[in-house]
Amino acid sequence: MRHAVELQLKKVWKDLSILAKYRKVRLTDHKNDKIKASLTLRGKIKYFPDLDEASTHDLRIIWNLIEEYAPLIDTRFIKLIGILTPFINDIAEMDSTGQTFRYPASNESQVHLDDTPLINIEILKVRFTNLVKVLKFLEEVSEEMIYEYSWSSITNNLSHFDIIQATYHTADFLGYGAPYYKVAKVSTLKKFNISSNEYSQLIKISAKDKTINHILNIDNQPEYLDFRTLVSFFDILDKVYPMVDYVKKYTRSSTSSIFDIHTAFEEEIRKMDVKRQAIEDVSEKITLHQIAEIYSLYEFHRQPCYMGIFESELKKNIDELEVYQVCSRTKETNCFIRHFFEKSNLISGVLTGMWRLNMKPLVKELIGNYNLASVPWYDKLVRDEVRSGLTEYDWFESKIASLDTLTEKSNQSIEFLRRVD
């Protein structure tokens, strides 16, 4: 059990070493402060320390490093460290280096556990079960952070999570008769301990990030698309996959019908001709940038909801289509369009991608235009049952509250077991 904790903490340190590259400014400032306090450290310490995993087994050493550096990298670690510290201290006090339960005595011939002849296995089970759940969440959080940092805009001191928190704070000042960011400035600088320059960065990021700016009551528009163009695209799509049949698919019960191979073959040929013409219509009536954005919206609907992912997908699609255009490779362009025409969930994917990017008024207009309000996936959008830009934020806050409650109940159980014992 003790060794499992050691390995888990070393895994967290590895994750922190990856995250540290996003916090070089903050960590370098911390390093310089340590050097100012003790000049003998000059040239001897790095902005993020190395940990020799093979030779370091002392939990106190590992945990002290995590306690010092994790909060500098991301404020979410502060809450997790607060929950974990009593657990780690308890284990370190009894068996810091992993020798206590291996050998009867230390190298100095001091008998291990001389003052702890009995260990209540029921209490140990409650305590360790609690610890495992906290450590598991710590690992999930650090791994999600690595992904989040690779796709999100941050400042020197604010993570994507902090930016969401700060955006909620500034949103409290909406409707004060002046621009919210002017009214909110003093309060936000104080609450998040940032400079005026960093505050300006915060305001720009929170307003520009289409996955979270609905907090500020901002409705977004696509980069290249508009209602008219989307109607043109869906009208073309309607010829291949009639919207009426699309809605009926969700509302009617399945019925059996007599299969006629000759009729089915003719129908398949007809559909192929219709699809071929539809692909040509898309290529002629919709610009390459608009095609790229439509298909980027589709791809985005099944990805984690970070703005950087959508921007990357859009750039990739534009670059690919522009190459085809420059080289007059019409066949490749049509293949690109055909690939997505084969997607049975193209309609829901595009509109869900738009919804996640806070283009809700435009989505509602299109839903009304094609009478799609009865389809189940739209109901999920309206009920906020799809992954959004706030999913990870809400998940963290909810899980922390759950772990706090679990730890409190575990401590109560332990007190009861001690009294019974």
C-alpha cells in the first residue's frame, strides 16, 4: 500500500514536469526568489527540480516537492494538496522510506513499529480506500491538465480553469451601465492577484474563446459561414438525405416491408446520381473556406471542447482545400466533400459543433427552418447534456466537493471505530 502511494506520487511529479514548461515565467520567478533568500543556491537549482526516481523513496521528499511546485503550476492543486496532506503525513510518519514493513529493524538496530504494536485493519481500510479515490482523482486531473494546457490560451499566472473562474467573476459586473471589464477591474486584480497587463489578456481571452464566452452573454457567429450559406448547404444535403425522412427516423417505429432487389438496385443508382450532383453543387455554390468550416464544426462536435482544437481543425481543412484549389485538383476537393457526405450524423454533428461554440441563436434558427426540434439530440443540446467548454470546470468543482464529503465521512467512521475498539 505504501509503495503504491510512492509510485502514484512519482507519476504526479512526472505530469508536473510536463506542465512546468507552460509555467516557466512563474517558476523562474520562484527560483530567483529562493536564490535571493540564499545566494549559495545560485547556479545550483533549476526552475523545476529533477527527481531521481530510482534512488528517492522518501515520501517526505517527494511530497514536499509536490507541495512546493504544484500550486505554482496550477491553483487546482491547492485544493487537492489540502485534502491529501494529512494522508501522506500519516504514512510518512510510520514508513517514510519503505523500510518499516520490510524489515524488523532499521540499520541502526531500532525496532520498527515498537510504539505501534497493533494496527486496526478496519480503520486502515477506511483510510486507504479514501486515499485511493483522492489519488486517482489527482492523476485524472493532472492528465486532463496536460491536454487542456496544450489547447488552451493562458496567461503567466492564470490557467484555463482560472480564466473561467475569473470570467464568472467579471460577468457579475455586467449591466452596471459601463463596460463590465472597466467596472470589474479593481476587484479582479485583487481576487486573482494579477497585473493590469495580465487583466487585459484575461479580458481578451475570455471574450474571444467561443467555448466559454457565453458566460459574458456573448453570442458568436462562424468565421466564414452565415445563415444563408448554411441554408444553401442543408438544402443541398436535403436532396440526398431528405429532412422529412431524417425527422421521421427518430419519431416512427420501425416497420417491415417487402424487399424487391430490382427496385432496391434502381433506388441505389438514383441515390448515387443525386449524391454526385449534390457534391458538385457544394463545390460550386459554397466557398472552400465555408466548406472547411462546416466540416470543422462536424469534427469538433466529438472532440473535447477547447477552442484551440476547433481552430486547429479549421486551419488544417483550409490548408488542405487551398492546396487542391491552387493545383486545380477538383477530384480531391470532391473527395473531401464526399467523405463527410457519408456521415449519417452530419446534420447533428455540424449543429452540435455550432452549439458548443455558442452559436445558439443561429442553431435555433436552422432547427426551426428544417423542423428539427423533435429530434432527441436537439433536446440534449437544450438541456445542456452535451460536453461543453465548462464541463471540465464543473467536473473538478463537483469532484472536489464530493471528495471533501467523503473524507469527512471517513474521518467520522474512523472515530466511531476507535471508540468501539
